[in-house]
Amino acid sequence: MVAMTVNGKSVSVDADPETPLLYVLRNELELNGAKFGCGLGQCGACTVLVDGKAAISCLLPLAALEGRAITTLEGLGTAEAPGPVQAAFIEEQAAQCGYCIPGMIMRMAGLLAETPEPDDEEIRAALQPNLCRCGTHMRILRAARRAAG
Ligand code: FES
């Protein structure tokens, strides 16, 4: 049994300690914001925040999460009341297929928590691990700049 906080709520998860956090979120906790892209740490679609820092959830075993605070896309806002980063991505219509966007938003949320006013170079460096197969990078960058104020 692993006890952690997910989007501000205490949860205890009884699963194989090697289960990746991504599977715990999607299959045990019904939080589908984080996406399965590659399962190999190569695409960033599964990005969440762990103790406020962006993390690749498909590579994080449940056993490493005792006492940690996880934030997922659902923790940043709702469809009716999106958080600031989510709102910026909506306003800039950053999504094409949209599959990568939750990871991009989480990556930006992590950057802004550490660096409230990032410059272009810092935004590009932060988003570098996250892939977009549609090629909407310019819209994603505009959304990221808008989120950064
Ligand atoms: Fe985790 Fe691709 S699904 S990095």
C-alpha cells in the first residue's frame, strides 16, 4: 500500500510497487489527463508534477511515491474553470490532435512554479522533452508565452 497525495487529496493505492504512476493514475484513480504515448520516457505525453516538478509518469514506479504530492492535469483546473496555463493553451488554440497538450501544460506548470517569468530560451528548454507529432510547435510556444505572462 502506497500513500500519497493526488491533486490535494490523500489516496492509498494497493498495487504492484513496480506499477508505473501513469497506470495508477489512469487505471486505479480514473484520472485520464496524463496520456500514454510511448511508455518509454521519450514523448512527454504522460508528464505530471511530483512535489511541484515535472516528471515522466510512465517511468515512475508506485514504490517511489510514498508521501509524495502528485498533480495531474485535473488538478490545474476544470473544463468550466481552467487554470491559467490551461486557459492560455485554449486561447491560443494550441491543440491539433491534442494528445500531447496535457503533457505540455504540465511541463509549463512545472516551469512556472520554479521560474514565474521564464524567457523564450527557458520555455523552449522546458518543453524540449515533450513531442508533438502534429507539428503545432509555434502555437504551443505562443500558448506557453501567454501562460508565462
Ligand atoms: Fe511517458 Fe511517452 S508515455 S514519456
